[in-house]
Amino acid sequence: MRNISTFVSSLLIGFIVFVIYSLLTPNNSSNKQVMSPLSQKPTISTNFSIANPPSASMKGTIATMSSTIQFSSRVATQSSVLTDFSTQIEQGESLQTDDKGYIQVNFKNLGDITLFHNSSLNIIQLLPYSSVFSQDSGNVIYNVTSSNPVAIRSMDLLIQTNQPAKFNVKVDSVNNLINISMSSGSATLGYDDLNYNSNVVTLTNKDHVSFDDNQRQLSSY
């Protein structure tokens, strides 16, 4: 029994000494911060710039304009009157004509776009392999001279062409009607009806259709 008591006492004393030593001995690594890989936030870098469009994007030049044209640049907080013919029209910008306004913009490797009075157009994308526009209102003629995809979104209707084509899109934002008139080439229309069924219709030369956005219906005229 005495030997066991002596062993337990020695073990207890040794543990107490270890604890005291641990508390009093300076920790040389106390100034080092050890982080779990899961707690580290990776550094994320991107080439995206609000002020500058992608370097590959196309730029439009103004061929002609008249009356008052409202212009919103990529960094503008509000639109301003466009007065300089040398202004280049770029991806992420928008144009709006007044009740007598008119502007035609030429895009290399795409074609030209003409806005008539009371028209609003947002330039979403101008990459060489794909161009996207959003037409909110008014009358716009799209004269596409390339075979790269060009898409126009108006309300709940998507219009796209993959070949040279010329067509007119009139958006009546008051009655929610969109009229499309084909002058040449072909275009594809896509929309969902009120039952969420997808519909795809191909228009060819001289076709004229009207899309009722309220009823999600397409009809010829």
C-alpha cells in the first residue's frame, strides 16, 4: 500500500509541476496566427469594370440624328442630351428619342439600328459573337448585316436572328402590344403563353405579326 501511495503522490506532484510550468513558460508562437484553411477567405479578382466595357465589345458610331436624344452612359446616374456626333455608343448604354427624335447608329460587324420618335433602346451586349438589345418602347429598325446572333427583348417577347435580316419592331408600351414587320431575311420569336408553355415561331420575308403581351398571344396582320 505504501508503494502505491508513494506512486500516486509522485504522479500528482508531477502533474501539478507540469501545469505550473506550462502557465509560466512563454509561448514563442503566441504571436503567430494559425488559421484553418476553411476559415481563410480566398482572394477574388475580376476584370469586370463598370466604367469600361469588355475590350472585345463593338462600338457604334452615329450616322445621323435630329431633335433631342437622351443618352445614358455606363457610369451615368441620369441621362443627358446627346449633342456630340463623335460619341461612341457602347455596351451598357441606352438611347431615348423625344417626340420628334431620330438617330441611326452603325455597328461594325453587326449592321445599323435606327430609332424613330418616342423610342427607348438599351444596349445590353455588343460582343462580336452575340449582341443583345432591350427595346422598351417606340419604333426601331434593325438592319443586321452579319450572321452572328442578334437578340432583342421587348416585354415578354424575345426576337432573334442568326443571319442578315432587316425588320421593324414597334413597341406600344401603353397597350402592351408589339408589332414586328420583316423586310428581308428571317427571325425567330420566342415567348411563354399564360399557361407557361413555350412557343417558337419563325418569321420570314414580308411577314407581319402582332404580339399581345397581356394575353401572350401572337397573330398576323
